[in-house]
Amino acid sequence: GAVVSQHPSWVICKSGTSVKIECRSLDFQATTMFWYRQFPKQSLMLMATSNEGSKATYEQGVEKDKFLINHASLTLSTLTVTSAHPEDSSFYICSAPYPGRRDEQFFGPGTRLTVL
Amino acid sequence: KQEVTQIPAALSVPEGENLVLNCSFTDSAIYNLQWFRQDPGKGLTSLLLIQSSQREQTSGRLNASLDKSSGRSTLYIAASQPGDSATYLCAVTNQAGTALIFGKGTTLSVSS
């Protein structure tokens, strides 16, 4: 089946630093990818839609200057958490719809971010 | 605005039982519905996808049904096993290629 990878799988950083998370579609091209955030005991909430070759679309309440998204190729989207703070600690997970399978969405394994 | 609700929030059953997880959505104009499994601290595994024109999908011991007009889906798990213990998430898309809208999940615990 379709595979989506994420890197790193976990990261610990100091408050005020920036962290980059990569999301790759390994065996298909994804013009669109989605970034979600999941807080403990909560469900996944969409943060933004990453569009290849154009600006990302952010959900209401998500700071676009804090969560920078770049979708520079058909297989790679990156999420950079700038000036991270402890409240940004969460599980970040990306997904991509697979065109050949009725837009079934495949998810990366997620990135656990802990900001100290 | 589409909202997805899952009932129950948690469920504990002995091994071997058949069980049903429920999902409801407020806007019946969906494109498709997916059921996922999430193990603690892990990503999501897609279990079943049902297109809006379909009524059910089956995979092994899992059967998912969709009643679009009433805004409901059920996930039936037959002969549950301890390895089925996980959180099960229901999610819908309103249009092709758009993001999923998730319910909060049902956490299932199957005891041996």
C-alpha cells in the first residue's frame, strides 16, 4: 500500500528554538498534504493544507508565521515550528490522499514534539 | 460545519466478543468515510474506506457500514482479540482530496 514517512519520529528541543518536520510520500506523488496536531487524549485536528508550488492554507486559529509549511516537491512537505514553546508540545502527523485509491488518505507515523 | 461524534468513548470486552463502534456525522454530504486504528503513541492505520455511494466494506473480521442519509456509520469487529486493543477513529471528507474530519475515537480494550 501507499507509504508516507515522517522525520523525525520524536524531537525534544528548548523553548525558543525552531524544529523542522518532514513528510514524504514514498511511492506516489502528492500535490496536497495535510498537517494535523493531536494533543493527549484528543483527536486529530487539522492545522493546515500544504499545496505543492503554492502557499499553504491554514485553519482558523493556527498562526501561519509560527507554523511554516513548505511543499517544494510532489513528494515532500515540511512543517517548521518556529520559536517553539512548551504549549506547542504535541503529536504532529501528516497525511496525503492517494489518487489511485479513491483519495484514501495515508498517514505518516507522526512526530512527537516536546518543548522544554 | 461538519462534526463527527463517536460513541462510546471507551469500551472493555472479554476476548471473543463481537462488538460495534458507532460514528455519526452532522452533514450527510460526505465524499467518503474512513475508519482508522491508532495504537498508543503511534500513527494511524487505515482499516476501511467507504465511498459515499457504498453501504459497507469488509476486511477480515471488520465490517463497516454507512447510512449516509442518517449520518451514521458502524464498525463491527467479530471475535475480538487482545491485539484489537487500540483507539478506533472515524473520519469523513466532504470533498475529494480534502482533509479528514475526525471524531474523538473509541478506545477499545479486549481482555484475555
